[in-house]
Amino acid sequence: MSQQRNTPSLPEPGSGPGPGSGPSGRRPGRRHSGGSGRDRSAGPGRSRLAGIRRRFLSGVRSRLFAALVSLLVVGGCAAAVVALTGGGPRSRTPDEGIGSGTSTSTSAGASGSTSASASATTGAPGSAESADGSGARSPADPARTLRFGVSYGDALTWMPEAKLTQAMADAKELGVQWLRVDLSWRNIQPDSPTQYLWERFDRVVAAARADGLEVLPTIAYTPEWAGDPSCAATSQACPPADNAKFAEFARLAAQRYAPLGVHTWEIWNEPNIRGFWRTGTGPDPARYTALLTATSQAIRSVDQDAYLVMGGFAAVDTVPSRKSVAPAEFLGRLARDGALKEVDAIGYHPYTYPLLPSTTTAEGTAFQRIDSPKNSLVATLRRYGAPDMPVWLTETGAPTWAKGKAASAQEDQGTTHVTERLQAEIAADTVTAAAAEPSVQAVFWYSYQDGAAEGQDDRQSLFYGLTRYDGTHKPSFTAYKKAIAAYEKQRQ
């Protein structure tokens, strides 16, 4: 058990104890409401008109894009960075307060990486498949602001003070505005419903706030005492036996951190795969909808400015024997159960390595499944009356170490990881691909730092970092940094 640290002055969470009470240890705007009948910035009819307008302006914007594109040299290899973004402005802006002083800015979940295929072709930077279902690539609307972040798992909560300070400095150097951090129920209440160990997460929120960074907590991970009895007792990826207990934990967290500027929350992680929903039957859309509904209502009861992101879907195919459900299929079943009215955005994890995210294939990559004409997240949202609900890419990345062969180019077959040089190309292209998707509102690179030194551990999940285990920057750190800077520069 690590030594207890002094924590900042924080509000008491009402019915729950505050800092130091237990053993030491470990925006505003309209809410999206698919199918609820509430007003939207654009309904299906307006969406079709917007598609016509985008195609009409395609030639003009393509020429403008060509004038704005900058080239980065990453490890000796040129990487194009997009200069246009997509989608129109939205009434709900979860990070309006960045820099105002009033808001704050582990499991890998690296599932469903898409292998390269001979049919792969690189998509043109600055273009995206049209939202009107025509299949044509269309440029994006520069009025949209794309948010950038890093996904840390629970790493920040366990860092000693000096490393946490360095992590904040690296985030500032990267130019990201957001930190996605696990808010693990299992860590806060590990042994009983009366125990509250907030101190470690308090430190993260305080550090982020001091540097003007936003925090996206991912609320997940069940303590043994609260888990579904059909799960293995030791699995933190077990859903709760009682949704009300999970929702109460979320309510206390929102009540505690909303006064410090934390208003954006992701509810669970990758609920469409058994790896993060470890009941005997695997992923259960109806049960996740019930959990989402209870948690959404609990958070909004104490924070009217809450912005809620549906737990990021793993980019997998539907395979009953593996108990995995494809994102669009899972989302469709959630939508039929009324889940869309409970959230403001959809979470998604489009790992594509060794392919670049902007690459397209006949089979469809994880990135293509965001907004392709059929069987995509956007097509599903449109079908259920929520065409303008944004997509948050709360994880994406590529590992640089594992057992097996490393890919040095996206055409390489039979690989388990990528070289540091290819990881850098993927990092830069992630900005390109995300900016080219009008529905994408935020992108988070997973992860910040490797969990071991190369050669000391072969687990792929430990090596997605922008930095090595010793803290030195990989080429991907510079690539992501330059790509973000180029995006921000063209918006000025």
C-alpha cells in the first residue's frame, strides 16, 4: 500500500465520506435524445441537405485543403497531416471551460486490431465517407473543433508525485486538452460499500486542473463484493449484481468532482466484448442499457451540465464463440432499448494497426466502420433518429513490442506489433483520419507510457505508449504532437 498523500480541499460528496475518512490507499447545452422527440440541430431531412451541400463544395474545399496540408518527417518518413475537419457546431460543448480556471481539462482494450489486406488503399487526407450514405468521400466543415487527448487507463492514479508531474508536462507538450483516466469503482471501494479511497483520483484531478487539462473519467470495474455472482470472483470486468449500487458510486463521484470542473463521463469500457463483460453469457445489450440508464440518471441528478459518453465499443466482429458483438450491431440493440436518450456521445476504439487509420479496404477497417454507408455507427445512429450524435474515439493506437514479428509497413502480414517508426506514422495519420470524419468529436491515443521495458515482458498490452518505460519519448510522441499542432494552426 502506498503512502497516503495530502489531498486538495475537495467538496464532501453528500452521502459518502470524503478524503481521509477511510483507510488510506489507493456542458451545458441540449442533450442528445435519439428518438425522444426533442429538438435537434439537424434532423434526417437536414442531414440529407447537408450532404448535398458538402458534395457541392467538395472541389472548392479540396483545393483549400491542398494548400493547407503540411508534411511531417517522422523517423525519416513523410507523413501527411490533415488541415480540414468535419461536422457542424453543436450546442453541447463538453470542454468550453478549458483554460478558464473553472474546469479541468487498465486495461488496454486493444481489441479488434485489423490486419492488413492486399486490397488496402490509402484514403485521401481531408476527405470522409459522406454522412448521407452515398459512399462518396466528402470534405469536412472547419467549424467543428476536434478534441485531442491521451488515454491512460489507471496509470496516472498509481504514479508517484514526480512522475505525475512529468505526465502533466508531457500532456501539455503534446498539445492535448483531455486526459482519459479510469475511475475504478474497485479501487475506490475495494472491500465494502462504506469504504471510500478517493485520494489517488483526487491527486489526478488536482494535477490536471492546475495545468488547465480536462479529465474524462471512465467509470467501470466492479469490486468483488458487488460483482455478478456468475462472474469469476477476481474479475474486475464483471458487471455489478445491482445497478443501483454502481449508479450510486457514479453519483458520489459526480457530486465530488463536478465542482472541480469534471462534467464529462464515459460509462463502462468495451461492453460489447466478454473481456470487459465477464458474465457466463458475455455481452448483454439489454443489461448494459439498464446499467447506462441508472448511471446516467444518477450523474445528471447532481450535475445538470454532465456530458455522458457511451462506453467505448471494441472494434470487433460478431463471433458468438468468442462472445463478441460488432459495434454497429451492439449499438442498434442499445438504441432499440432506448439507450441513446441517456447519452450525448458514442465511444469507440478503432485500432487498425498495422494499417494506417486513413487506409480503406474492401472488407472495411475499424475506422471505416465509423461512417461507412452500411453497418457503421453513424448509419445506425441515423436509422434510430440520432444522426448528429458525435463519436468519441476514446482509444486508438498501436503496440511496439510483443511476441512475434513487427510490422515495418502497413502491408506486412502476420504481425503482432509495429516498429516505432510505423507507430509514429499511425499516430500522425490518426489525426488525419479523425479530422476527416465529420461525426468524430474527440480522439484519444492509448496509451501514455509502456508498462515494461522491451525484452522484459512480451505482453502486447503493455507497449502502446507514446513514451518508453524509462520515460523517453518514442517517435510517435513527436508525430502526435506535430499533427495536433498542424491541425490547430490551420484553424487559426
